[in-house]
Amino acid sequence: MSEQSHYSIVCPHCEAELDVELYDSINVVEAPSLRDELMQNQLNAVECPHCGFRFRVDKQLLYHDPERRVMIYWFPGNEQGYQQHRAEFLRSMEAISTVLPDEFDPPTVHLVFTRSELVERIFMLEEELSERVIEYIKYMMYTRNLEKLDPRRVAILFNAEDSNDRALCFVTQDLETMELEGVLEYDRSAYEGLLEMFDQDDQREQLLQLFPGPYVSARAMLIQDEEREAGGSAGPGA
């Protein structure tokens, strides 16, 4: 079921203290309208009663789609806080597992750090696409054009709305301005070929080693590799 809690927050416009009720989790089968609110940027939106300013509160959220047997945990932040978020994520998974019967087959659980990643992952799962193969495609896009697609500056996001039977579409986003910059396409038949290749045991294992999870991100992996080469701290996958 969907769950809400009371929170004390401050209006970013007039700095008035507010007591608001925000969603901690949403079940999009029981309440499909909450899925629509999320996708329309309206979930956990607040209107200040003092100044009328309307804003969205980004907080931890569990997205649950029982029909697809999927849960997505959103921990607002970035990959720099991976270890802390991963620890919180594992504690949450442990708490859930303790109340499930032994014979229960648990859903697939995903971890994301940004709202863009959350929306992107929802679209992927609804289109029945493999998130690891999609991230592998992004990995190839980055590594083949690092001068233009610096992972520290540019995010590549799957674009479900413009994808079709011929091609999968992606958009590039400037992480400083958050502006969308360009469109990339990847032949869908090539995606199907990757699916077939990674269906083989040895190749599947290599893909899992490349993106071990629970946070599956080509951009974060490339940043991590760069930090390792420079002697920096370990990040996702460590």
C-alpha cells in the first residue's frame, strides 16, 4: 500500500515553517493516479499557505509496481554519496526480508539517486527493457565519444516517448544547467542482438560484473573508473 508521513519543512520562498504530509512509498497498482502524479512532477508537491509558493519536496521514496514485481528506491543525492545510500538501501532490504515468508519470491529492487533516473527506470521497466543492457549501450556511447560526452558533465537518459520499433532514443542532459542538449539513437535490432548475446551464461556474468548493482549506472561506473585511475576513492560497485 501507499504510505504517507508528516514532516516539518521550511518554505523556500518565505521561510515559513510548514507541517506537511508527504508520500514515503507509492503502490501504483492500488493507486495508479500516484504514478501519473510522479511522472507529471506533482507527487509530494506543496503549496505554502502563507505566500502561495508551490514547490516539490524531493525525499526518499519507494516506488512499488506489484504487477511487474518491481520496487525502485529513490535516495535523492548523487553517486558521491553511494556508500551511505547503499548502506541505507541494504538496511531497508533487510527489514523487508525479515517480514516476508520464506516461500515468498521477492520482487526485483532497483536503486536510483535522481528523479530523472527514477522516471527513466520506470519507463524502461514498463517497456520491458533490460536496464543493464541499456546502461551497456550508454557505456558504449560515452566511451566512443568522451570529448563530447564527458560523464562528469553530461548524463545520457533513455527516452521512451520517442523510441519506436526501429530505434531506441536517448537524450543528453547538461548536468550543470539541467538543459537537454541532443538526441541519440540506437538501432533496436542491435539492442535485441545484445540481449541475445548477454543471455549466454559467460556473457551474462560479465554484464553483472560490469554493473553489479544495486545502483546500475554507466555514468557512475565511468566516473568511478576515472577516480580509481587517479587514486581517488571507490564508488559504485566497490
